[in-house]
Amino acid sequence: MEGVPGVQRSKRRWPSVDTLTISLNTTLNTKKLVGEGIRAEARLKSQIRNHGRKIMDSNGSGRRRFLKQAAALAGVAAGTGAGVEWAARGQSAKSEASAKPEVQAKDAHDHRALSRRGARFSVDHITYYTPLQDYAGIITPASLHFVQYHASHFPDIDAQQHRLTIHGMVDRPLSFSMDDLKRLPSVSRIHFLECHANSSPQIHHAGNQNMGLPVQFIHGMTSCSEWTGVPLSVLLNEVGVKPEGTWLVSEGADPGKFSHTLPLAKAMEDVMVAYGQNGEPLRVEQGYPIRLLVPGWEAPFSVKYLRHIKVVDQPYHAWNEAMNHSIPRADLGGKARWYHFQFGPKSVITRPSAGLKIPGRGYVEITGLAWSGGGVVKKVDVSTDGGETWKEAKLQSPVVPRAHTRFTFDWTWDGEEAVIMSRCTDELGEVQPSRAELYRNWGIGEEEAKKPPSRAIHTNAMQPWKVARDGSVQNAMFS
């Protein structure tokens, strides 16, 4: 890599992001991908057979070891590591962790095996939910940061060998090592991340004991950390973006090569290539050794295990954007909107919330979190009568753009039934909607709203919690 820039901003004026009208000309070659997947599965099955013979030939007691290791390999081959493979890994990791109180230095950044409350595994996803009800302030402990990962096992990446290559419509394609990145000008900023599917109506009645309390599995796919890294604008200025370059395609080094497109205007504004979180290196489940951090926008933009950025002249049909993350909407005539960007104002009361209990009448501190992709949270109002009346809550410092903000509200509970909820207003003047208002915005009528909740993204409706006379709290969103 040549020359460390003195962090001079490019004089080029970047166009504003058009979030409504986007031309789409690229198609996904699924036939090629499926063919490669079938061949990879055949190779893995061959490895299973060979591996089994070696184990069985070694000694008479190898049968148990063969079954265990072959089951793990079979899980990977079939794409079902979240089942057999994860069960085997979880059991062995748990026993090893209890036997070894110290952590080996080479594994100090790897926390994937630690047990944590609030998890769900499926064939192609690993999900950890942040226990919003259990911590104070706005910084999520790194070990409790939510995880939404599109594969059945995390990658094992050697940071000394890992490189970030920026190419495409640039003057000087460059490949940056970790040492290169860490000697460039760095920044540290507090920002939230939120999965686009957080708070989806569909999740409200889908919880189980492994997923934690309702506020955790409904709203816990958001977390807030202090991120450290290199501004992406510095790297783009180094390579020299050509005038026709207007979009980026980012790719990770995970097994599925997760990819996502990003408008160049946003990239030059406040995006960073992060290598640190809360004062320590990124953890494996957070994208070690580097990830994109795109403040205020849905988390899929913040590609983990980042290894390629290609500068292009249009948005691409990355699979998760065009297929997995597109949902038909009534207000669009049954069509799906493929590109989603900034989050609207949002808040949730974390205590008291469903599954918790108020010990008795009298003073109760209501507390929760508010955030907005539009910038700073300006105000949070709290209602204790289901939205009939509102009073302003107190905001705790610090209050920073595109970050969680802690709010508190003093309440004297009289022992009667009550419905508590919060409402956020951001610096743009946008106000968090009720569920009825949000559904109207989406073109969902009253009759449709009475049906079982369906999958949705960018859900920022107010969350009501119902307090019963015995002090127990329940989810009142659909009651």
C-alpha cells in the first residue's frame, strides 16, 4: 500500500441516495451456485467415509468418536450444522470451558462457545438475542451483542493473512493487510446496529425458553457499541474512485460469501471499516477481523468478515437484498421493495416488560432504550394508560447520533391494570408510530390486521406492555 493520506476529503460532490427509484439489471446465476453446492457436498461426503475408516481402523473404541465426528461433518455437508454439528460443538465447548478456567491467548477473541441466554439456530442461521432487560446504560457488553449470521458455523480467519481488496471502478486497486489498516487514521464512535427483521410482528408469538424474555427475542436484535476503525472514505480516497462509480458491492469471507450493495454517497459520509468493539478486537461472531459499520442503516449493510469491496455504477442483485430480504407489501400493489436503508425513530420499555413482575404498588422506575437512524433522539414520551395521555421521560447522557439513548420515567403504580408504552421523536421531527399507524402506512387494512401476524421488516411500532393487578407484565401488542 502506498502513502498514508492526510485525511483530505475528496472535492467530488457525491449524489444524494435515491431510496425509491433504483435500476436493477443484474441477475443471480443460481444454476451455477447450486451446481457448486452439490459438488462441494459430494466432496464432504467422501471425506466423511474416508475419515470414518481411519478412525475405525485405529482402535476398537473408535466407534463413538467416529459417530460423533461423522455427524458433525454430515451436518456441514447438508447445511444443517445448526442441528447436529452445533449440538456436538456446544456440548464439547461447555465441558472444555468448565475444565479450563483460563482462556488461551490465541483464542482470546473467540467467544462463540460461551453459553448465553437468548439463542435460536436453524439450517442457515445462527441468532443470538441481546438481553435488553438485563443491562443498564447504552453500551451493550460485547459478549451480549446480538448476532444474526447466515450460515451454520463461523469462519476461522487468520488475521495475519486476511486482506481487504478494493477494486472495480478505481484508479489504483489496492489490497490492505490488517497492519495497513491499523496504521491509517482511525476513529471511535458509538453506534447501534439493528437487524432489519427486529421487532417483526411474526416473532411476537414465536418465543421459547431458549430465546429469553419477550423484550429480548422480540426487540433484542439490536445492540449498541463503541466501534473503532478506519473511515471508509480514507480507503476510497486512496484507491481513487472513478466518476462513473456510484455504488459499492461488499463481500465477506464467511462460508456463504455474504454480499451487500451500498450507495457511494453513504460510504463517503460516515461508514467505517471496523476492527475494534468496546476497546477490544472484534469477536468472531461480530466479523473478526474486520467488518463494515454503516451507522443508522439496517445491519445487513454492515458486512462482516469483510474482504472485497468493488466499486460499480449501479446496485447489484445480491441474493439477500433481492430475495431473502424482500417482502411483498400491500401499499406497493403486492410488489416487494428490494432496497431498505435508514431506520426510523424507535423505542421500547425494557423494564418492566413481559415476563417480569412488579413486586407491589408504589414507586416504579420505567426504563428503556430509544434510537433512530435519522440522528439524535430528541424526546421520549411515556404513557401508562395505553396511549391516552403522554408525559416526557428523562434522557440520560450521553445522547449521540445513531446510537441507543437510555430513558427513565418515574411512575407511582396504584395496583390497578395499566398499559405502559414509549414513543420516540428524533431530530428530523419524525415520531414513532403506533401499530395501527404503521399498518396504515404499509397499506394494511383493519381486517387484514386482525389476521395472524406475518413477516415484516423495519418494524418500529410502539410496544405496549400490560401490567396486571398482581404485578405481572404481559405483551399487549396483539391483545
